[in-house]
Amino acid sequence: MLQETLSVFDCGGDPLTTTEVAEELGLGRRSTYERLERLADEDHIETKKAGANARVWWQPRVEDRESTTGVGKGSDGSPIKDERELLYRTTREIAEADTFREGLRGAIRDVCQKTEWEYGEVWLPVEDSGIRRIDVDYYEEEFAEFAALSEGYTFDKGEGLPGRVWATGEFEWAYDVEEGTTEEYPRRNAALATGLESALGVPIVADDETVAVLMFGMSETREVDEQLVDVVSSVAADLGHLVLRRRAEQTMERERDLIERILEASPVGIQVLDDEGEITRMNERVREILEIPADRADQYTPDDRAVYDGDGNPVDLEEHPFARALETGEPVFDWEAVVELPEAGQRWLSVNAAPVLDDDGNVERVVTTGEDITHHKRQTKRLQRQRDDVESELDEMFTRVDDAFFAVDEQFRFTYVNERAEELLQRPETELLGRSVWEVFPEATETPAYEAFHTALEEQRQTEYEVFYEPLDFWVEARVYPSESGVSVYFRDITERKEREQELKRYETIVETVEDAIYVVDEDGYYTFVNEELASFFDCASADVVGSHTSEYIDEETVSIGQRAGQRLRESDRDSVTIEVELTEGFEEPRIFETTFTLLPESDPGERVGVARNVTHRKRRERALRDRVRQQEAVTELGKRALKDLDLDGLMSETVDLVADTLDTDYCKILDLDAEAGELLLRQGVGWDDGIVGSATVSAVAEDSQAAFTLDAGQPVVVEDLSTEARFSGPDLLTEHDVRSGISVIIGPTDDPWGILGTYDREQREFTEHDANFVQSVANILSTAINRHRHEQELIRRRQQLSALNDLNDVVRKITDAVIDRSSREEIESIVCDHLTDVGGYELAWVGAGDAMSDRINIKSSAGRSGYLDDLEIVDDPDDDRGEGPTGRALRTGEMQTTPDVREDPQYEPWRDLAVKYGFHSNAAIPIVHGETAYGVLNVYADRPGAFEGREGNVIAQLGEVVGHAIAATQRKRALESDEMAEVEFHVPNVFSTFGASGTLEGRVVFETAVPLDDDAYLGFGTATDPAIEGLRDYCDAIPHWESFTIRDGDSAEESRFELRTSVAPLIKAVASIGGRMERAVVEDGDCTITIHLSPTADVRQLTEAVQDVFPDARMVTRRQVVHPADTPERVSQEIEEELTDRQQSALKAAYHAGFFEWPREATGEEIAESLGIAPPTLSQHLRKAEKKVFSSILSNGGGAERNGRSARSS
């Protein structure tokens, strides 16, 4: 212990104060001071006082700080290097170690370095696993192998040298390991192999517990060296102290953390002051109570706030609780004072102070607690005022009370007597005050009054008694109330009542034989007589009823009715009054009584007799009959209304009012079933919160829904108390409206219901079978009305649809006729819009086309309702909500897209409000197409839902192709009539790779013409050089839509004519659809140059897009205007083609390019017919008709011989 204290001082010898040493050791100042004094007595340290306050400083003596003389000797003469330095050093390191393991490591190292031990290791107990060697060791290089072998070694208690030391708690010296056995030393062989001959095991003990074992070894045998053992044991002891210190530090840290949490969590203010009265700690609550800013807490002193006692006198600092505790050493409790605060003003505080004493009993510090009791003080004052007011009111009340009243103390002496009591007791108050009740009225001791007084006082409960007191000659009814100082007695003279009771007894026998209930009530409403029949109404004996107030059995409203009836009797000449009341209190079911009142002529005017008869069953039968009649009248009236009313919602609105009024319920509703969505819409209702009718829904499938249960049950469902209903719990619509009972029935057939009719009440009610049948009858009328309405609406819809279909067919025919002769696309589009709105009866029609640069849909023509298109914004982008409407989908799919009802289609959300504003219900978007070309989209709007479904939709869908064909024809016509032509060339690198062909085609290929066949197939003709022939044959196998490749002349020529049959020709169709024509396509070594002619007004960008759709790598090379005079072969050829049908053109071109007209013929008619997929006679017929038209055109009078000759040769 002293060595631990000495180790605190470093070798430099800097002086330390008692507080610094105490903090280093984790001890109190008093215990530390005692240790330091003992060290000073033994001349290990010096002490001196310095400074103005004579603070004590401690410092080791010079000889304890300097090294000892060289090398000491052990008991066997072996050297111990600087034993004193070793102890100092290890003690110092152990004292400064932050962890036990760190202290172990330093101790092992220092012992091995300063002594003869060459090997050191540490063993720690492992829970339930013995003792294990840890990675804290020190050894010379030659013992590394032994150290590696020992890593992770574990011994049981008593096993091996470490286990035995652990078990005994005593050191063990093995002077010669070789003489031991492997049972004694399990690592014997390994130790000897590395040269370890002797060993020492030393326990580290803390609190009588071996917490570790130090093991040392050396390479020579040696007898026990007591001095060496002492040195190592001293080091082990220091390590044991380290363990204790660390445990103490951890305990102190936990206590400090606990104190810290207590301080901050405490609801009262806590502060700590030192022995000088200075605040060393305060919690947050103190700062809140005293309004101390956080940045001023360190500078706050106890006299910073003015303090006053309860009388407002200032309190000196010496009178504060903390100062008294410092001075007397005694605690101070519940000291109350007023503190003056900067913002809150004056605040009452309750303060406690407790001193903390040191070992000598001196006050080291004071802990104070403070609590804000301002609210308590104010409440106390308020209660005091209220008590004073109550006492004043009681005094006044006692002077006004009508009953006789007197009060007595605990000895039953009169303390108060009111005037009425003086009258009844026949003595003045002055004669009674201070005298005992039993002294003034000795006979009362033999009456129930005596026991009632004593019971009330002793048991502190109210008592009552009723007695005839003969000395005063009257009947007394009294109530005795206990109090803290005695009892209070309220009593009255009931002599007259008693006399009446006796008189009434004479009539009891007569009255009891009557089946009606008979009773008598006095002026105060107390029963003075009842027969058994009336008592049976209340399920009790008549004796229990007599003397009771009517309000104990009858509700206040009924009592008031009876009192008013009695008043009418007294104010009129009538002998009796008959009333009818319904009683609920005390009965399982309400009962209806018919009561006749009359006044007793010989009694007090306030007393009356009544004869009551239970007419519940009769009234229920009458009420049920009235209800059934009323229900039948309601059903009849509703049936008439349903037959003549076409307004279904109006009928439903009237129905819910009718049902609620007839059944007198709080709510009624009609739910419209949406079977697909699994929910019911509150379509009509009465009584529900504003805004939910027409929008609220309930589940048609959830288990907690009464509506769902009704649909599943298939019959009326009656609920008497929803809170106890076990079949379902009730949806939010019912529970949020406090519904308790109700009826729900199906509207329509059970296998195909339309919805639910339900009526509900906030009170618990019993609905009869007639009530349920009434609601079902109403539902049946609604079902009939709904079916009739559906049928009528279907007839109206069909008539409207048929009329619209006829009009639409007429409009389509007119549009078809009108667009044929139009010369421009703009005219066509404008005529279509005009006809659809003027003749077709649609609200709005417009034509739009996409803008490739912005993805916006631009409006080109429109007719009909104005204003709608001003705010319309549509894009051709599937990732944009504005591109998911019918217009965007129509452009992307090439098919008509319809919106049956813009109010319900979620994809119409961006334009719904605008459409509703203009009265649109349905919309159709028809793509304008011709072949593969999309010219735009035609949008049509109607003011009725579903206008474009069915046949009407099929008819209007045709307009897209009609308009597209007309636009294409106009463009071709313009091209034919114009002398100018736009010629566009495109370059396509490695053209055949687009179709999946590999390699590069060598040579030259010229595609001259293509003849259309059925099913989008084409027959192409052209020439190819010899190097290209084999490549084309290979491509015919590689390219999917190439079906056959045929050479039509010999292989000897530099170029050969060929015939290529394909299943599709996407580029030809795309160019033709925009009014263009492929003139030629030339392939040179795999790269292709395509020449296209089209109208000079045609959209070249559209052409480029069409070409790049087929050949993505294509690029436009040139665009130029070319002039074709009217007499050119091309113009003549075009004019002739206009005269021929498609089949005639195909047959003529196929025969010409196949060499049918050469001599000798290069292809027979059968071969050409087979290429075209037709019969030879059919080919012959097409050729004859075509030849006739060609020759007629060339040889007619309309053309010169020279022009015709050139045209014929060109053809």
C-alpha cells in the first residue's frame, strides 16, 4: 500500500500536493494524507508548507530517488540488477497503466530486464475454461519456439505450474525442471528443448482472488531465492493493487455517471457548495428556477438573488439553509422563502440542505435541493379564500333552510339552533346552547334518536330515524350527518303525514283488490300509499315504495308531467285528468301507462291519488298498426312516383328521405355497387356529414362491412347494437357517424345486385320484421325503377346511336366525295373538320401532326367549339403524361384510340378539367395514314359518353385511311401535273448489312423497277455485273425477306438481267406513301445510291425519316429541282400508268422487264405468271387490256407521233 503511494512520485522528484496524490490513487484526501504521513515517518518522503495558505507539498528523499549502489545479491549469491530501481520502475509503470494488460506487459518486461529471469509469461483465468496463457510475455530469442508452443495453452485448476499457483494462491519455485515429470510440468520437454531449467510462478491477488499468474524461467537450475521471490511478489502485489484501483475507478466512474444522470433527471433543483460556501455544481433545474443564464452559471453566487421570508423581510446570507448546514453540521428541511427573479418576479421556493462530512466529522460540502412551490402557495391561498366563502355561505344557508336544524358537539351539546327548530322543540336557542340534548330531553335516550346520534358520530356516516316523541306530541323524521366537531340534525314534523297514512290504510284492502295500480302522492312528491299492483310494476314490495320519492322510480320528465296534471286539477273545476306516459327507468323494455289523477277532497290540496293502467301491449299494437299503414302508404306513394319519374337520382333522393321519415331514423343511404372495384358508392343519402354523399365508398368485400355481409347473406340484415355485433364490426362510414342500429337490404336480384339500401340510427333500437319488409319493399321499387331506367336509357342510347350512325355514314360519304377533288392537303383536312362538326353533330374536330424537333402535336385544322384548343397541350412522348392520351397513343400504334368517358379515364387526367369545362364526354383520335406513312391524327369530341364505341367507332375509324389516301393522291396528282420534280439522292454504306448479310458485295447492281404483288410482296428487276451475281445469290439465302433470285439472260455479257422476288419492300412503300417514287437504286461494291422523285412541295424531312427508318445509316447527298416537260417519256409513262389498274401495271412491267417482248423471248408467259403468283390465262388477260390502253394512249389524237414514239420506246 505504501509502495503504491510512493510509486506516484516520478524519478524526477517533482513535489506533489495531497490532492494530487489522492486523485492519482483514486482515494480520499484523509486516507491519502495518512499514507503520506507514514511514509514521512519512515523517511521515504519529505514534506514542507508553501504559499500564502500554507499548502502542504510532498517529495521523495534524495536517496529514495537515486539508484542504489550497483548490483545486489540474492540469497544464493546471484545478482539482482538495481532491485530498488526495479521496484520503483515497475511500481511507477503499474500505477500509470491505463489497463491491467498494459500493467502486466510493463511488469513482465521490467522483471526480466532487471533480474536473471530470461523468460516471462502471463496466465489469466478464463470463465469455465481453466487458466490460459495470453499474448503478454517477454523472452530472449532462443526461447521463441517455447513461447510459440505455449500460445493459447490452457490448464485446469491444479494442473501444471500455472494451474497449481492459481489453485493455491501461493508462489511455487521449480529449481530443476528436468527432475520433474510431464505430469507435474506438461510443457517439461519443450522447456528443456529450449534450455529452460528453472521456473517461478507467482500469483496476482486482489480481494483474496487470484486474478492472474506470472510465470518466469531461466536457463540454469537454481535453488529458491527468497529475495528474488520477494521482488517478483512485490511486483505481483502492485499488479493486484492495480486491479483493485481499476475496479475502484470503474466503480467511481459508474457512481459519477449515476450522480450525473440523477442531477440532470431530477425534477427539483440540486446544487453543491464547498466548505467555503462557493457553488461547485448545479443542475439544469436550478438554472431554470433561478433564471440563471447558461453562460453565467459558473459566476453565480448564492447572494446574486434577493431572498425574503414569508412576511416580506429580507433574509441574510447567513440565514440561508446551506449556511446553517455549514455552520451547525445539521440538515435543514422545508425552509420556505421568496426569491426575486429578473423576469418571473417573486417566486416561492422550498429548500432543503444536507451537509457532507469528512472522516473527521468536518463539513466538506453541502448539498441543497430547491423546489418551486409558487403554484402550491397560490392554490393554498385560493383554497383558504374559498373555505372562508363556503363558511359564509353555510351561515347564510342555515338561516334560510326551511327544515328544522340544530348542531351539537362531540358531547352532544347544542351549538346551533335555527328558528324552525326552536318552534318544534318549543324552546328558545338561548335556553338550549351549551346544554346536552339528553339533559334537555331525557326521554329521547329511550328513542331511536339516541342510537342514531351515537352511530353517526362514532362511525362517521349518515343516519336516519323516525319516531313519535310524546313529550312534544308530534312525529319526527330526522337525518343525522356527522362532522369533524359533532353532528348536524335536520328534522321535520310529519304528524299530519302519519295521520294520512293511517287513514289510507283503511282503503288498502279495497284498493288491493283492484287490478289497476293505485297510489297516493303528497305535495312533495312522496308516495304515501301504493297498492301491490303498482309495486309489481317496479318489481318490489309496496312497503318499499311507500315513503320513497317518485323520482326514485320515475324519470324527471314524467314526474313533471304528473305535477303539471295536478296543477291543472287545482286550477280548474275538473274532477280528474288522464295522461299517458312511457317509462323506461327500471324496466327492461319501455312501458306505457295510462294514468288518471284526482285530488283527495279531505286532504291537503297538494295530495293527489292516481290510478294507473299498463297499456303497453295495446299501445304497441296500435303503434304497429299505424306504422304498417304509414309504411304501406309510403310504399304506394313511392311506387307511383317511380312509375312516372325518369329522374333516377331524384327518385333516390326522395326515397332516402321517405325511409328515414317513415322509420324515424337518423340516416338513410343508397349504395351503388361497382363489382369490378369491389366497393359501393354512397350515391344518395340523408343525415350524413356534408360532402360525403356522392364521394364516400365502402367495401363490398371486407369482413367488417355490413354492406358486404348483406350482399353475401342475400336477405335483409338487422342490427340492434353495432357495438356488440359479432357478424361484422362496421365500416368507418357507420362508426364515424356513431351508428348503433339499422337495417340493410339488397337492391335488385341477389345474384346480380345493383346496390344496397340501408337505414340507421344513433340509438340502440329493435326493428320489427315489418320494418325490414318495408325497407325491402322500397328496395324492390327502386330495383324496378332502376331496371326501367336502364331499359329506357338503353333504348334512348340505341336510338341516338342509330341516328348518329346514320348521320355518321352520311358524313363519311360526304367527306369521301368532298376530298376526292381537292387539290391540297390543307383543303382536305379543313373539309373533314367542317363536315364532322356541321353535319356529323360532333362538338369539335381538329387535325394535328407531330413536330419532330419538339415532340409537340401542332394543330393544323379545326372546326366546332372554340376556345378549347387555345389551352390544349399534347406531346408525342410516351414518358410524358401529356403523351399518354388518345392522340399520342394513336400516333404510336397507328390505330384509333377512344376515351369513352373523359371523367373516368386516368390517362385523360392532363386535359380532364378542360374537357369538362367545354362539356366534352368522349373523344376519339384517328390516325391519318396511307400505307406506312402517318400524316397526323384526327381528333373528334362528343357531348355524350361512349360515342365512339361499337359501330359508330368502326365507321369513324375509316376516316383515317380515307383522308390519308386522299392526301397521298393529292400529292401524287400534284407531282404528275407539275413540270417540276424534286429529286433526292441518298447514300447508304454497305447497304446489305442492314438486312443482316455479311461481307461486302463486289461489282455493280442496278435496281430498275419493282412490281407490286399480293400481300405486300414485290417482284424486282435490274442488272448486275458478273462479280455481283454470286453475291446476290448468297444474299438471297441470308436475307429473310428475299424469296428467290433468277437470271433472265446469258452469263456471257458483262451485265446480266435478274429478277428478285421479296416478301416485303419497306422503302418502296414508304416512299410511295408520301407521294414519291423510286427512280433507281445503284449498288457499287456494297454502297448504294438511291434516287427518289417526289412533288416539289413534299416534306423532304419526312422522306428522310422514312428512308432512315429502313436504312439507319442512310444520309441525304443531294436535293435538286428537275424539270420534266409535258412531252418527256417520264411524263407520258406517268400518264399511261394513271390509265392502268394496279394488276395491269404489275403484269405489263413484269413482262417487259423479264424480256417477254424481246425476240426471241427471254421468258415465257408461264414463267412470268408463276413469278406473279397468277394463272397464265389471267396474265394474258391483264396484258391484252394493258396493251390496249397503252396503244390507245400513244396512238390517240391527243399526242403527236414524235412524242408517242419516244414515249413508247422509253416505256
